[in-house]
Amino acid sequence: MSGTEPTPRSTAWQTALTMLQEAEPPFIPAGAHAMTVVIEYPPGDPGTPPHRHSGPAFGYVLEGEMRLEIEGEPERAVPAGEAFWEPGGDVIHYQDGNNRDDVRLRFTVTMLCEPGRPMLTLVDDAELAQRRDRRAPRPS
């Protein structure tokens, strides 16, 4: 090559995108900042106690299988390679634990956090009892 030929352009970008999830734009707190974290739970770990986030959270399971339960939605398993999201705000996030007792769970989450509020707030037993009618029926 003489150095005068144009550099070939890649076309890989045209087929590189894989859609993992789409969501209606959730509530985003004014002045929100983004935080991306990786969470790891050992086999069988129940995860974080019931909690809420100040803004929406978008996640992707890297390894294992998450047991996910958001207020008003039935509990479900999210295996490695699948995405999930929650609206945040007043909605309770009941479960994010490891659904398997033989492998670890690793997932990443990007959260849009409201300024001046913690990224995660635990929900006490009194509030859980008060809002029990908002929780989807539990599997038998």
C-alpha cells in the first residue's frame, strides 16, 4: 500500500446491535445522575430485603438467574443474558436474589438517582403490611 488509498471502513456496526429491552420512558427525577453497578450474590442468597430506588433502574443478568419481584408484578426468574428494569420512585422492589442454589448470580444495573436521596432505601415491615394489596399473588 502506498499510503494514499482510503482506509477501508468497517460495516460491522450495521449488524452489531442486539435489542435487549425497550421500555416506555419512566419517571426520571429532575437533575438525576446515573450510576452503574455490578451486584454479586452467592448461590441461594435471597438478595436485598424489600426496598425502593429513587429513580428507574435498568439491568442485565451476567451470570446465574435472578428471582425478580417488583410491586404489582408476579415474581419471575431472569436468566443470564436477559435484561430487566424497574420504574423506581414509590414502587417496592421485593426481590432481587439468586434463584439458583448451585451457581452465583451476577448482574449489572444502571440507576438514575434523585439528587440528595439515597440510591436504595429499605422498606419496613409496617409499610409492607400496609401495601400488601399491591403485591401480586405469590406462587404456591
